[in-house]
Amino acid sequence: MKFSNGSSAKVSTVVGENVRVKGSMTLPIQDNLSLTLNEKCNVDQWLKGNQEGAQYQFGVGIEFKL
């Protein structure tokens, strides 16, 4: 999805033995600078209350274009 302010978001789901969700959002800070937030999680384990089995991960990336 793209938003009117230049931001974009992606979400994907993989269903198999587990349900895994991965998403990212990119936010423009300036014309040559953007911030990206990423996360992924094993949703069925998280819903069962198994925090360790959910393997939640979060990351941040900064892109600077010369």
C-alpha cells in the first residue's frame, strides 16, 4: 500500500505448520532520507501465549540517498 504522504506498507502471511506474519513500513523523513520499520512473528504461538515460540523480531533501517 502506498499512502498520500509518501509512506508505504507491506504485509505478508505464510500459512503452513505455523502462521507467520511479516510486515514493513517505510516513512519518508526528507527527500533523501527514509526510515523503515520491519517486524515478523509466528502468530499462532503468540496467540497461545508462547512468547518465546512466537520468535517476534523487530528492526529499524535508515536509508540516506546521496
